[in-house]
Amino acid sequence: MNTINPNKLYNSKWTATQPRNKEKHFIVTKLLRNEEEQVVEVVIEAVHSNREITLAWQELTDASVWKMGWK
């Protein structure tokens, strides 16, 4: 997978490779930063249900779980 710039993740779209509860497509709605203003976590929202999930931004680099864009 391409390298990801965490500062540019806001509003990016992601597809779960193993959808659960009909939640397949997600959008990054928040970037959570530490004291040094580095992105440490992101909040993603399921398009289908509007459920929010907080995860470390590095988890999006796992191609077995996430694909960039909506497929």
C-alpha cells in the first residue's frame, strides 16, 4: 500500500475488507492529536449507520483490513 500522510487523512474515504453490520464504507471525520500536534488517532464514521470508531491512524495501513477509497 502507498504511504499515508496522517495530516491529510481528514475526509478521506475507506472501505472495510470484512464488513460488519452492513458497515463497509467509512469516512475520516476527526484527527486526534497529541501535545506535539502529531496525529495519533482518527475517528472514522460508517456511512451506513453513522457509527463512529476511534483507532490509531496506522491501522489504516493494514491492507487486509482497510482499502483506500470506496470500492
